Amino acid sequence: MRAAYASEDQQSELLTQTVTTRQAPTDYDGDTVTDSTDKCPTRPEAENGFQDTDGCPDVVATTGAS
Ligand SMILES: [Ca+2]
Ligand SMILES: [Ca+2]
């Protein structure tokens, strides 16, 4: 039953490879912008309708002028 043992080894390798691959898209600050595209990976995005996808908290200037 050498074939069975070989199959188990292959399954273990596949499991390891899968885990490694699934860890790729990490999001350190949890703002849903992954670290690979997050310009500020340690600071969460401030969702305020202004550059919400760059990963950096933004302050929208509110001048009050009309
Ligand atoms: Ca992030
Ligand atoms: Ca932003």
C-alpha cells in the first residue's frame, strides 16, 4: 500500500501550500483595504466618502463656506 502513503504525503503538501496562499491578503488595521494596496497599513481608513480606498484616514476640510 505504498500508493496510499504517497497520497497522504501529497495531501499534506497541498494543505501547507493552501494555508500559505490563503494568508496572502492580510489587512493589519482591519479597514478592509489589504496591506498590498493600503498606503497606511497601520492606520485604518476613515470612511467619509473621500479617498476611501487608499487605506489612509482622511480629514475632509469643512470650511462652512457656501
Ligand atoms: Ca488596511
Ligand atoms: Ca483614505
